[in-house]
Amino acid sequence: MEQSNFIRTIIKEDLENGKRDTVVTRFPPEPNGYLHIGHAKSIIINFGLADDFNGQTNLRFDDTNPLKEDQEYVDAIKEDVKWLGYDWEELHYASNYFDEMYNRAVLLIKKGKAYVDDLNQDEIREYRGTLTEPGKESPYRNRSIEENLDLFEKMKNGEYENGQKVLRAKIDMSSPNLNLRDPVIYRISHATHHNTGDTWCIYPMYAFAHPLEDAIEGVTHSLCTTEFEDQRPLYNWVVAECEMENQPQQIEFGRLNITNTVMSKRKLKQLVDEGIVDGWDDPRMPTISGLRRKGYTASAIREFVQETGVSKGSGAVDEMMLEHYVREDLKLSAPRTMGILKPLKVVITNYPEGESEWLEAENNPENEEMGTRQIPFSREIYIEQEDFMENPPKKYFRLFPGNEVRLKHAYFIKCNDVIKDEDGNVVELHCTYDVETKSGTGFTGRKVKGTLHWVDAKSAVPAEFRLYEPLVLDEQMKEEASEDKDFLDYINPNSLEVVQGFIEPNLKDVQPQDKFQFFRHGYFNVDSKYSSPEKPVFNRIVSLKSSFKLNK
């Protein structure tokens, strides 16, 4: 069902009143890092709205800064967009328009709307003024058109060093909107570009290039987040003064913020560069590649973004809401199985030595179509360390001396003896089983209150499990943030716990991105970077339960 929002209303009215005869949107990432879930919202809005109105969406790389861009980011962005379930009608690069942009800048100079300035970056900032004080005009502002054309060509020909000169738009140094106080539209950068090589040594600024790109491509509705709202007058000025035939309409929506999540590309890059995380695809990162490696599904992300809606507001969404949609997506598709994360050996002393049997277990009780599997059972098994207490509190229904519990899919067992090492640590339990209590036999002789998961020790496959908590402690940062503290001071030292355990033998051939629900532990994904046939590695996607309630 289509969700109504203010952008959809604008587009619909534009089509109905003849202002537009088609819809063309674009997703325009800068290839200076990996996409994060905030970008996913932009992707879903742009592609989704265009699809709803039988229009088209272009993928365009705003690659105007060669110092920060890389082909690696271009490739990763393409992969992420396709993984989310979208494809573009046309693929564009801002750098393919550099000739056109240069010509439009020359047009501005000829119209007396742009000039070459010799002020350096600090001086330009000083002359710019403040929110309450108007700026001062540069002493170079009134150069002649002929001089400006000559200087700009020399800039293009590489006759000046980085920072020696810039081209500025001539608008209004007293404007209450700082973006209109003669913004820089070209700077010198003697750097090799990933797409154009060394053809250019001057590059357009984003605020100048972006509206030209939209106009060149025939974009009708240029959708962006609200931090660009103050730049809309400059966007419109560039399109008008450069005499572009197509005039796109910029519309802003609230960006997506999520609790306990860093959504700044600069900060995410810092985490990668300083080795705090294991690359851009670290499962603790909010990048699309990180969420994918953790085990999030594209459909869950789409559902989440659509539920958050489209508005001007940009408040933080609880991270548990995203996790809710992941659980909803996996509960019917992920097989249920058993894994032991922190093993404790149990010897069933009255089970025949050297023998074993196969037990039947359903793969997903909520989806009968997933069928059943056979799991081995023998004299020695592993259970979770936390499922045994020597001196339990009241209402503890798991295993303790003298207590009886049910083994999932198997038998009742009773704890008789506790084996400890020389330091007093429990290392093994000796139990007995009741052969009459086999699951599925209709036994009703007595009931137990505890059911434990387990794996057969003889056939268990060693596995690594990676358990995650939020990378950034959001609430602590809000409470303690000060000028002398950096966001790195709020990195959660417990964001990753790695444990070694065992899985059922039927999982020995798992492949990267296979997903399972391990009883009581949550949903897990086979890691795509470190898992191997010799030792599978599982990333916990989400725990089984959440306190989040979806309001419908």
C-alpha cells in the first residue's frame, strides 16, 4: 500500500496540473566512503517514488573531490543499491560533465556573475561575516570580465598552485543566507581523479556542480535531506544564472537518525582508519555492507524505512525498531537449530557406551513447510554453562544437583554429580536419563519446568560466535558530552564478544549469509569474511526478544 507523504503529494500535483509530464529522480552519493542506513532511506525514497509514478531514477556519483574519492567506494555503492533491491535506468558521473560545468562557469563570468579571487581560505571565511553581521566584499570582487576570463583559463591550465586562487559566484555579501555570500564554485586541486585522470586541475564545488548535474540529466524532483534546505536558494540561483533548460525542484526531507548509531560518514571513516572496527563492513557499523555482513536482510531494511515515513522531522528512531523488522523477516524463513556458545560437558552415565541414536526435530515450528531434520544423541553432550547452577535461587528451573529437566527433542535427564577442577570450577556434570521420556512418545508420567538445548559431543562441530552490542553509547554521550571529549570516548568496550562453542553436525556445510535461529540465543548469520568449512563463524543478527512495541 502506498504511504501518503508530502513529497508524494507535490509530485502528484505537479503531474496533474501539467507542471511535469514525467518523474525523474536520482540517488547522488559522493564516492568518498561506504553507504550507511541513512543513505538507504534516500535510496528507497528516490527509487520508490519514481517507480510509483512510472518514472525513472538515475544513479549518479557526485565525484567532484578527487582527494577523497576512490573506485572502491564506487563499486561498493553499486553493490549496496542492487542488494537493497533497486536498479538504475542510467548511470552517471558528475565528472563526465566537467566540460559543461566549466563552460557554465565561463558564462557566469561573462555575465558578471563570477570572479577569480586571490583570498585564501581563512581570509574568505573572515570576510564572509556571521549570522548577525554582513560580510565584506573581497578586494578582487570587481575585476573586469576580461581579467577574470584570463585568470580562470590560467587556473584551468595549471598555472597556479593549490589554494592560490578560486572562482567565486558574485551574489550578495550582505545576504542573511550565508550560502549566498559569494560562495566558492571552483578550486584548484592538482590531484588525479579516479574517472578523469589528470585531465583537470580545477574542480567544481559540490554546491555548484550538483544543481547543474540535476539539470543536465533532466531531473524533475531533486530530493535531499533538510541540511540542504538553506542551500536551496543557491541551487535555484545556479540553475537560473547558468541558463539551464531544465529546472529541477529541490525538496528536502528529514534525515534518518538511529539511537546508539554514528551516522556521520567522516566519523565512520575515522573508525575504519584508526582500526577501531574491522573495516567498513564490520557488523557493528551502520553501513549497508556492515548490516549485510551482520545478517540484516534488504527486505527488513526496506520495511523499516517505509515505516519511519517521510517528513521534515529528523528525530532519532529507536534501534530496536529496526531489529523488530529483522526478527519479523527471519522468523518464518530461518531454520531453528541448536548451538552451544559456552559449553559444559554432560555425561549421561546410564546411556550405553559407544551407542548413539537419531532424533527427529522440526526445522521451524512456525513454518511446517521447512520440514524436519535428524540430530544425533549419545552418552556425552554439551549444554550451556549458564544452564547449570550448583546453588540456584528459587524459581530456577534449569539444571542443578537433584533436579530434572527436558533436553529439547530428546529425554529427561537428572543431575547426580558435579565434577570440578583443582580451582573449584565446574567442568563436567554426571546425569542419568529416563528412556521412557523420549520426545514424541506421548510420555505424560510427570512434568518438568525446564527445557535445555544441547549438542551431541561426539559429532558436534566447533564454531565461533560473535555477539554484538551498540558500538556507541548514545545516552552516555548525551549526558557527558563536552568540548574536550570526542565521540571516540563513548565507544562501547563491550561492543564485540567472541566465544567458542559447538553446533549441530547438520550445519557443517553452511555457506556465508546462511541464517539460523539458535534456540534461546537469537538469529545468527554465517560471516562472509572469516567463516570457513573448517570452522564456521556466526554473527548474531538480533536476540530473540525485544521490548520494542510497534504502534499500528
